[in-house]
Amino acid sequence: GQNIDQPTEMTATEGAIVQINCTYQTSGFNGLFWYQQHAGEAPTFLSYNVLDGLEEKGRFSSFLSRSKGYSYLLLKELQMKDSASYLCAVRDAYSGAGSYQLTFGKGTKLSVIP
Amino acid sequence: DAGVTQSPTHLIKTRGQHVTLRCSPISGHKSVSWYQQVLGQGPQFIFQYYEKEERGRGNFPDRFSARQFPNYSSELNVNALLLGDSALYLCASSTLDRVNSPLHFGNGTRLTVT
């Protein structure tokens, strides 16, 4: 099984940097995804990590340490539109052709204030 | 290009009734997954289909069933509805052509059971 933990809520100031942490305990691992979900909307894909290290994509970066079961999402130059929930999700290890299952954390609600 | 489309957007049912939710994946995507998202929680895996075959099933009772059609669209059926089935039901599609292929989510069906 999978157990994924993230902080429930965070608040940060417009223009600042915020780091959202995610720890996981899994029986198998085939990569970690970060999704953004605005209230009442669908989750949208932000990043994917399967190897240790940092992946940078514009204002967003994601880091993974497989040995520590730890990831973080870094948001720079925060904008008001970044106020949303951020979901950490682990993809199960390969379990057959065509299989694809994500286990999500409960999400971190980020509020960006002026 | 059209994204993942789900219907209906909202639904109100009474306990004990049956419901059918529908999903059309992104053109070219052969994998369709269903997730349940209760308010304040992350999405929870229900089913995944690939090439019209069930490839994964989450920890949900037998009241939940699904199928995928030759055109890769999908239906989720829930029988004998309970108050606890009230949630946002998300459909997601993917290509599965790479290990880092993300899930693309639809806007969901908001089900309320009274």
C-alpha cells in the first residue's frame, strides 16, 4: 500500500517563494507527480520525478529523494492565481501491461496573500 | 483539441438509487481511469481500463462497476447509493506511451446523494 503525507494548509505572500513538502511510504514506486487543483476544477499536471534530483519548469520546480521517500514542490515569484490545492501523487510499481494507478495525498491548500 | 469530457456535471440522487456517469477521453488516449474525490481530500482510485479491459481496481465495494467501450469512452456505475457516495467523480485519460505520461483529468461529475 501507499501512505502519502503533505501539510494541510500553507499561506505565503505574493512575490515570495514557497516549498510544499510530501513524504511517502510505498510498497512500490514508479514516479511521483505533482498536480494543481483550483477550487471546483480538475487537477492539472505540473511535474513528474522518478530519479533523484531537481526538475525545473519555469516558476515551478520539483525535487525527489527516493532514499528518503521525500519530495517537494517549489513555487517562485508567487502570484495570486497560484492560490490552489497542490496534490502529491505516487505511481504504483509496474503491475501488468497497461496498468496505471496513482495514489494521491490529501493535498495542500495554498493561499497567496497580497 | 478537446480535453476529457464528463457528463453530467452535477447530479442529485436519493439513497438506494442507481447512477451512471460518462466519460470521453482525449482523442488517441486508450487508458481511462476513475477517481473519487471527497471534499478536502485527494482523489482516490476506483478503476482503470486500457484497451477495453480492466487493469486495476481500487478498494471500493462491488456496488461500483465500470466499463470501457470500443471508442475508448467509459461509464462508471454505482448501485444502491449511500450518503457517503456523495463526492466529485473524476475521469482521467492517458496515452501510457511513456512512464511519465500524466493523467489528464476531466472537470468531474458532482454527485449528491440525499
